[in-house]
Amino acid sequence: MSRDVVFVIGAPRSGTTWVQQMLGGHPSIATSQETDLFDGYLAHWRTTWAAQLPASGEEWRNRRFKGLPAVLTEEAFEQLIRDVVDRVHDEVLRLKPSATIVLEKVPGYALQADAILATFPEARFVHVLRDGRDAIASMLRASKGWGSWWAPSSAAAAAAVWRDFVVAGRRIAELTPRYLEVRYEDLRGENGPRTLAEVLEFAGASSAGARELYGRFALERRGDGIVESSFVWGGEVRARIGASPDEPAGFVGEGTVGGWRSALSAYDQLIVDRVAGTLLRELGYTSGDWLPGRRALRAFLESRLLAARGIESVRYHARRVWA
């Protein structure tokens, strides 16, 4: 069935949940906690389907077939996926009767655009961009607490995650015209309500209440312990705990712009520049050399980086010898 579906994507800790909460507060938009449909449940289906399709004409003639390709055509398989997603989205809309638009937010969907567009050719994508240094600092904080099971614990790994998600997200503009980039820093600035209004209009909702929504979900209110949520809840969560669960302690950060300056060590800043500096400059988050400028300090940091690479090389060759 045809429906309005909006996907909010972005690198982890880029403000995607905040944007989701504001949009979900609109009466025409229903949103739930991350469903992991496309990068979890259905990704496994698609991987299995592809693995069971012969690669050549000779294989088609000589292979002993198993799996769904023995029952379903590719068109029928895609329809099955659409039916599953529609069933989930029907439930999201049922939980908010005023809504006509389904909004999904999963950072990992930045890597699933082809699969999403195969299911929803008319899907809209809102890509939230944040200064990678702030997103990386937030990932590193998460790795020490509530996000220890997923968040990278080194600056190099966090920088690679930010870079890869942003590159994949921006590629969506080549796949569909229904793509909007929004800067986290613009949303946090004095024109934040106006930026939110533009996002609402892109999503197909009225922008008349943008300022009120922005105030309801203002990050500054969180300092007083006020954390409002627009998620709809049902399923086993409601059945088992009978209430809307809260986010884990530490999930809601301060959302500052430029906080990386005190959060990232000089060494971590060097690593970030090595891994993601080109993209930071391309996006205009920095120009030229933004790293600590004292020659002696830079030389020390470079020596630490070279030493770390040398140690890893020794470990790699030792593993090969003793394997």
C-alpha cells in the first residue's frame, strides 16, 4: 500500500533522536522507538535471498534449489517485505490515530538506502549532520556507560563510524530527490524553529506549530530533568512493563556545539583528523589545520601515533606467526 514514510538518518550521536522527538510531537506524525526493520530483521532476509539465487545461467540449470526462490519470484519476495513493513507501520499509526505519516529513525538506515527505496520508492530521508568531533566525543562518552555494548571506545573507531555513516547518508541524494540535509548546529542556533519548520514541510506536515514543538523538546529543558517523549509504545514493551520506558541514564546529553574542545584530548584530535579530517573540511566544519599548533606538541603526538602503529604491526605479525 502507498503511504507517507519519512526516515531520519545520521551518524550515531548526531541529534537524530532529538529531531525524531520533535517531529513525532506533531499530530500528523507517528514515530516509535527504533524498529531495526531494514538493518536487522529484513537485512537477514535479503542476505539469505541473495545467497540462494544462482549467480549464472549454468548454476540455474545444475543447482539443487532450496529456500524461498523455489517458491517465490523476486517480485513476490519484494511484496512479502512490503507486507511486513506495512504491517509494522499500520501498528505505529494505530497507536496514534491522528497521524498519517510514519517516521522511522535508525542511524544504521544510512547504510540501507537501496533496500528502503526498493520497498518505498517515494520515501523521504532527513539526514541530520553534526560536527563529527562533537558526535565522536559523544560516542566515546556513551562507550563508558549506557552505550558500552555498541559505542566505539577509541577515537579512531568512532571517527570511522562518523565518516562512513555520513558518506553513506549523503550518497542518498544521488538515489532520490526526496533527500534533505539539516545541520544540527542550525537546529541548535537562534533560527532553530525556522529550520524545524523546513523539516516539517519536507516531511509533508504543517509547519504551523514548529515553534511550539521546538520549545516542548528544547534541549535546555533537560537540565531540569524534563525529558519529554513523543514515541508511541505498544507490543511486548507495554504488555510486560505497562508503561512507556525511560531512556537509560546518560543517553540524554547536553547537546552542546563545540564541546569536543574539552572532551577530546589533543592526541584524540590528531586521530580524528587523520581518519575524518578530509570530510570535516569538505562539510565546512573546519578549514585548514585546526589541530593544536605548537610544534613540539605536534611532534610528540605524531610520535605517539607512529609508536601505536608500530605496536599494532608487531601484534599483527605475531598473530600470524602463532596462528
